[in-house]
Amino acid sequence: MKTIIKILSIFILSFCLFSCSEDLVDQVQTGVVKGKVVKRGTNEPIPNVKIFTTPSTQTVFSGADGSFEITEMPIGNYSVKAELTGYVTSFQGVNIQNQSQVVTVVFELDDDTSLNSPPSTPLLLSPTDNSVNQPLSVELTWSATDPDTDDVLKYNVTIKNNLDTNVIQVNDLSANHYTLANLKYGVSYFWQVSVSDGIHSPVLSTISKFTTNTVPANRYHYVQKQSGNSVIISSDELGNHFQFTGSSYNSWRPRKNNNAGLIAFLRTEGGSSHLYTANPDGSNLFKVTSVPIGGFNNQEMDFAWRTNGQELIYSNFDKLYRINKDGSGLGLIYTTPDGSMISECDWSYDGSKIALKTNDFNGYNTKIYVIDMAGNILKTVLTGMSGASGGLNFSVDGQLLLYTRDTSGYQDGSGNYRQLDSRIFIYNLTNNVVYDISEASDKPMGTNDLDPRFSPNNAQIIFMNTSNDNISQRNVMTVDLNSSMTDLTRTALFSNADMPDYE
């Protein structure tokens, strides 16, 4: 009996030991899951992400670099989950097959937009829809809100017009306003704003329309220096003005013709100067000449319209040409008999005669005379005097001729074409009487009066006055005329202005 009990005890002990051995083997069969959590698209590490498994093992959180590790995962199949408020929960399957196996996973989390609301539709504030008579520089303003106050809003603005196919696109604005400048007169503009919070699709506003002012009938044009170039300014008598030509080009000597509805001017193109025209708002720029304007100093050159607005005359050294405003019909109408250069010309209102100023290669030895359309000299106004002269302009009736002359007789050999005492004169072509307008209007000493033009009614002269130092500011002035041409009054009109035109 004792023997049987002993054998049974050994059997039971062996069974227990065998069972315990199996449990120990199962417990050490574990693996490890390592990984990293990043934001999709940027790979930016995401910390504090809750990592847990199904079936449940351990719950861990990602570190500052987005990494995590779950150790002692028994052999088996698992679903590993990454969860953080503001992101879409992500799942990945993991299979632990062997003892001490290391499985690596990477979670790329997407923003959870389910709890985020899109911005409101932008409300276009100004200019109001269908507004008219807007200036050429307009402040566009709008408003938009976002229920999620932490969202950063960005705006895109799209502007089109009814003139051409150009589209202005301004992106990634943080402010809810934008200044739209350099607009054109009489054009309708259509604008729309989109807003984005960086999460949802952009939200579009309605389309709003505004129209700029019509082209003003400015009677004054003059020249200013900007960034080393001459630009043409269009202005009314109150000083309301706009820039007619761009500052990236050298443009000067504006001449308006109301019958043509155009403004002609000179512009540098490469190494030459050519005659251009444009609408009063500066649009529809057109190069008229193929044979350039040429002379001793292109800044001193001048040209003239025919009154009907169909033709122009201009010079190239010793030759005078006429040309149609569309660039056709170029023809030679006069050549100086002595080879002197033609620098200035003016065409009488009735089209019967032309005034010319000629000079040598330095701008001196000047001569002013009037020819008919056949080239016959009708009247010699000025000849045989030292110093510079110019500024030709007929009165409406063709009986008076404006010109300037440096009464000092100074002739600058340095090429600066400096004048010391240039005065405005009116020559009566009928009785040969000459009036010194500068003396009659008390021209300040040490200054020059240059580039005179009759007003359309011949009651005034518009001109430029500046110091004879050749570097001081230039100002446009007027002188009111009277029948005696004495005790005349001069009035400042525009400051920092040159080469005036009054039509």
C-alpha cells in the first residue's frame, strides 16, 4: 500500500511540474512594437498620442519626437490604435510571431475636420456693388468670420475687367483689405474674394462690380522727372491730375489735338526718338513714325499737329516731314537750303503756313522764319543773333507768333545748352512789332522763361519758368495778356512741371 501511494505521489508531482513548465514557456514568448506618430503631409512629430491595442496589452503615449514603444506583447494578432483629439484615429494591424520580435509601425495622422467649422462667406464691403465714378486707386474691403477662433484665415482676391482679358490675382492676404491701384478710366471691374482656414475648401464670396470715373477732359499736360525719366502728367485747372505715361519710359513734349481725340508726344526707343499718340487716358499707345525725330538735342525738339487732327509735321536734322496720324503717308515737305538743322516747327491753324526754328549742331546760330506749304519763305522773324531761341507757337488767327530768345547771347560750349536770360516774345507778322512779354510781366532776374504756348482763346500764355542755373525746379506759369501788352500779371500754375501744353 505504501508503495502504491509513493508511486501516485511521484506521478502527481511530475504532472504539476510539467504543467508549470508549459506556463513559463508561454509567458516568455513576447515581442515589441515600436513606432512613430507624424502629421500627414508635413511629417511633423506629434507628441502625447495615445497608443493602445486590441486585444488589450499596454497603453502608452508618444514622446516629444512622436516615438512610442509597447513591450512584452504576447505572440498573436493585434490592432494598434493611435488616438489624439483633433486628429482622425488611425489603426494598423500587427502580428507578433516570434520570441523578441520587433515590429515597427508609422502612424500618419490626418486633421480631424469633423469638429471644425468652415469660415463664413466673405461679405464684400467696399466699393459697394455697382458703384460708379470710382477713382483710379480703390481700397477693396471685405469681412469674414470663423467659428473656430484659433483658425488662421487667408484671403485670395481675383479682379477682372470689361476692357481686356487681364486677370489680377492676389493670394495669401492676412488682412481683409487690398489697395487696387493704376486702374483705367471708364472701365468696369469685377472682384471676388475667397477665404480659407487651411482645413476646409476655400469659401467664395459673390462677385461685385464697380466702375471708374470717365476720362476727364483735361486741358493741361506737362512733364515731370521721375526716376531719371520724363513722364507726362494730365491735369485740370484745379490741379486734379493723373500720370499719363509710365515712369519706365522717357516721354516728353505732349501735344493734345481735340479733333483727333489724341495726345501726341515724343518717346525714346532704343537710341532714337519717335512720335507716339495715345488716348486721353493713356490707352491705345501707337507709334506713328518709322523715320525718327533727330536733331542737336532731342529734348529740345518739337513737332506740330494739323488742326484737323489727321496729320503731323516733325523734323529729322535738315528735313521737315509730314505724316498721317496712323503712320501712313510719310512725305518730305521741306529741306533747309544751308544744311542747318530744324529743331522746332508749328503749323498755323488754317494749315497755310509753318514756322521753323533752325540752328547749328550746338543749338546756336538760330533762325526763326515762316514758310508756306510749297517751302517759300514768307517772313524772317529772327536771324543773326547769338544765343539760344525756340518756343514757336502761332496764335489762332495766324497773325502772332510766340518765341523765346536768350537775350544774354550766351553760347555754352560744354554741351549743356545753358541759357541765362531767356525771354518770351510775341512777333506780329502783320506789322513786324515785337513785344517782350517777360519784361512786361516782371520776369525775376536770374531766371528763364521757356516753352510758351498760347491759350486756346489767345488771352493767356502758358510757359515754364526756372532758374538759369540749369538744375533748379521748373514751374509752369501763366501770363494774362492785354491789348497793350504792358503791365502783365504772371501766375504760378503747376510746380515741378515742364513743357506745358494747353488745349
